[in-house]
Amino acid sequence: MKIYTKKGDKGTTGLFGGSRVSKDDVRIECIGTLDEANSTIGLLRVKLGNDHEWQPNLHKIQKDLMDMMSHLARPSDAKKENKNPMPEDGAEFCENWIDTLESEMTSPSDYFLLPGGNEISALCHMARTQMRRGERRLVSLIKTDIVHEAIPAYINRLSDLFFTLARAEMDKAGVAEEKWQLFLYKRFKAPEEK
């Protein structure tokens, strides 16, 4: 089977179930942005090396993103059933990993940071921002069609996870964070709460 079909030459693409939409449709924008994030995670995994401790979890995330994209490609009125699994444990999985990473770091997360630090940290920030863009497109899609509640929760949590991974990498490498501003909720806490 050839990789090219020529069906998209006039600016449309097929959805799960057979219908076609414009390639700039909000559903395609959402899926495409999550695909970009998944590709960045792939590059991150290459840079980390095969034996890095993050590999199993990042591999799971990549597979879960593929499953979620397949569900997003299926309009709610499609007759055909999507048999790919729905990663309903995604948000909890991220929370557990975030908690583990934060418990191992030498300082808490109190500041907005300038993305960078080193190559691995910068790639984590790339994945984080692409995930946030995917989330914005997802919110637009939710306004037009039904989306399983596990998907927006997982995507939201993934951006938090990649922020934490960026910090964890810098902490482990002994690279100082470039702080911008204290988180808003930290700035307005009462003195006895600080």
C-alpha cells in the first residue's frame, strides 16, 4: 500500500468513520498539535538514551497520545466504533509521577521559569507548550462536539508533568533555574502562610 492517497490534495482529510473535513478544521488542528507534542517527546526520548529511567513512562505517554488522537478523530455521530483503549488513568498517572519527581527535588516549585537550562530541560518545555496549545485547540473542539472527559484532564496534567520534568532534569544536573516571577498565589499569601 502506498503512503500517498491523493485524497487530501484539495485540502480535506478523512476522519474516523469515513467523513471528510477541511485540514484546518478545529478537530484536525487539535490532533495535529498533539501530534507535534508527541514528536517532541520522541526527540526527548532519543536525547535521553535507551536506558534512562524516564523511558517507560514517556513510552506510555506516547502510546496514550496516539490512542487519544484516534478518539479525537472520531466524531460523536460516527457509526463506526473506535476500539482503541481510552487512557482513563492518565491524569492520575501524571499526578503520581509529578509527586514522585517533586519529592526527589532539592527545592519547591514557586516561580515561573525562563524555559531552557540544558537541552533536556528545554525539550521538556517544548513538549509542555505544545501540550498547552493542544489543550487550547481541544477546548475549541469541546465547544463543537462531545469529548471523553479523560482526554482534557490528561492533556492538562501532561503540561504540568513536562514543567516538572524540566525542573527535575535541571535539579539533577545541578543547573540553576532562571526565575522570572513568584507564582501569583504565592505572592498574595498572608505572611503567616508563607
